[in-house]
Amino acid sequence: MTPRQRVEAALRGEQPDMVPVFLRDLTLGLDVCDFTTPEVCAGSDGGYDAEKSARCVIETQRLLGHDCVVGSVHDLGIDADMLGGRVEFPERGIPRVATPPFSTADAVANSRVPDLRTEGRMPGLLRSYHIVAEDIGDEVAVAANVEGPVTKAGLLRGLDGLLVDLVSDPAAARTAVDFAVELACEHVRSLLEAGAHFIFVAAASDGPAVISPQHYLDYSIPGLRAIVAAARELGAPVVFHPHGPFTEECFWPLVDAAIATGIIGFQFGEDNDLGIAKQRWGDQICLLGGVDVPTILSPGPPERIREATRQVIELAGPDGAFILMPSCSVHRGLPIEHLQAMIQAARA
């Protein structure tokens, strides 16, 4: 099987010839190619350098041999500066939203969803996906990284401001999340058109690690349902990755609610037991997850990473429908040899 076939089989609930590996590398490729963050994400003219971004993705995949890539160096501020916010680009760090565009609740109502194909730095990011899909997309799966409903709303409104709105001004919170979902659906359409094969909903703030279970059900789940519908219109599946201890029994209904939206994969992050996930949901969806980034993958050493990888595959790998991942995204600064250790253990 090709790497792409391996990933697609697992997402369908089947057992491929070996466990697929998806790193969800968002900025690690900048280290592989030795680019600064601004020269790719900001560029000399304030634009997004599609060719350098695509080179980061392609060269990292050739170095490590993983089965699935994100089609660009991901930039959390790509929407913020289009809408009037301010984004900072640390020389060797990760792009960050310094000033959210919606500093007041009223600002959301006066905004429109931009044309992602022509405005801001987004055309460069889309071009990166196109280059990656053209170059390695027949061999390797290409995932579109799209922020979840509350996560994207938090980037635009400021997470602290949004959390206050959720409690004290639900109408303002609803307006912000609805805008974020509409924008996320535009990302889905434009990234699939640019060559991505499936949607990965990155939802760090859409779960009990940040919001209450009721807010998750009231805001995240309807938004996820809309994202799934937008992807289905173009024939693409959706994987969901919220943060929280979902394998604790009290949170099982939150996973069930996500599955009911039509997702075909759920990535479990830190503080989850993949053995419990396999027993409870392994026959319903593809499970994604694996080695804990902050406590194992980042500090190492490699032998500890290899042992953790073997344990994860023993828990979640039997009968297929599993994709090995770090517990969350990987970024520049993470030792390459630690990722090599994880992949080598998976291949063995």
C-alpha cells in the first residue's frame, strides 16, 4: 500500500498493511529547511511564501517518511490579520495573534467573511497546499488543518474575551462562534479545492480542557456539524481533535455527540487512555493519537519514545482503524531524532 492508501484505509475503519503515521507537523519543517518564521509566513513583502512553505512540508516528509502531511506551514494568525488584527512572527518561534481583530463583542457583527482565495496571506497558503498535493499528493495523504468553532472564535475574539462572553453574554458568544464556523467552512472549501484529501479539525479550545461540557454541546457540536456538512459537499471526511480527558466516563457522551455529527475520526490528546477509547469507540470510528508530546516526545530519550510507541500500538492498533500521531501538533524546536524514534518503532 502507498502511505496515502494506508491512511485512507484506516479512516474507513479498515486494517492497512501497517499502522499509518501522521505527525501533524505545523511548523517543524521550518527547522528542517532552516527558514525563519517570518521569511515563510510574513515574507519580505508581508505575504506568505508558498514555495518555501511547500518545501518545508515536502522535505520533512522525505526525511521522516510519515504517511500524512498538512499542506503548509500552519499560521494561527492567517485569519486575524485579514480581519484587522495584528500577528507577530517570532524569528524562530510560532506565529501568534498579538491583537485579536474582534476586541469588542460588537466588532463581530460588523465584519464579513473575507474571500480566502484573494485576500490577505491566504492565497499563498492555498498555493502551498496546491504545490504539495501536486508533488507528493498521489503518494502521501494531505490533511487540511482547520480550527474548530470555539478555537477559531477564540483566536478572533481573544480567548479570554470569548470565555467571558460564554458566561455573561451568550448572544455575543453565539455571534462570534457562528462567524468562526462560517469562516471555517470557507477554509474547508478552499483547502479541499487546493488539493487536500480530508479535513482535520484542530480544536484545542473546543473541549472540557477549556470550556464546560454544556458549552461544548451548545457551541462546538453544532459548529462541527456545519463543518462536516461543508466537507461532505466536496466528498471529504472529517477528523476531530478537541482537548480534554474524554476517556473519563463522565465525558463519554461528548465523544458520542461528536461521532453523531458525522466525523469519521477522533484524535485523543493528552490525558486519555487509548485502550478505553478502543474498547468503547473502536468499532465506530477511526481512532487517532499516541505519544504524549510534553512528557515523552519532547523530553525523550529515544528509547523511552520507542517503548511508549509500542505500548500505544498494542492498545489501539489491533484490527486497524487507528492512525498513530503525537498527542498534539509538533512544532519547530522538537528534536527530529525523537520523531524518528517514534516512526521507527511504528514501522518495526
